[in-house]
Amino acid sequence: MLPQAQAHTCAYFTALLNQHFQLPGDDGVVLQLIAAEPRGATLPGREAFSLLFSGPQPALPQQIHTLRSEAAGTLEIFLVPVAGVGAAIHYEAVFS
């Protein structure tokens, strides 16, 4: 597992695509990482990218959530519900 500061790159999360992340304390909710995409221009020394997660309904609140997986360890990420797709809710996290 990489230290938190090093883990926040698009390449790192691309390697975790399709992994499941558990949200402790949210009744066992599990999200799946379904996309990691670079985003336009960025400031020097920073990488802009977004992550898209998929999870069950009902939607989680827009806030910082603790996510855990075997591959990534524990991460705290600000998630925003962005779409309902069938029986799933998609969440976006933006890093800039």
C-alpha cells in the first residue's frame, strides 16, 4: 500500500479499477471503482483526475467517506452522488 499522498494519482486508481471498497459504519455498503479519468489542465505539481464509483441505492450523502479495500487500504474521499443508473447510484470524486 502506498502512503496517502502518493496514492492520489490517476495511474494508481486505474490499477484499482473494478475493486470493491467497503464503507465502514454505513451498514456494510460496498462501492465498486468503475472509472479513473484524467481531467484537463492542472496546476504545476498536481494531477487532475476523477474517479467514478458505483453502489447500491439509496444514495449516500455528499461528504467525505472512509473507503477500505485490501489493495488500497483506508482512504478518505469526498464523494458526490451524480447519477442513478438502473438499481445503482454513481458517485464522483474529483482531484485537482
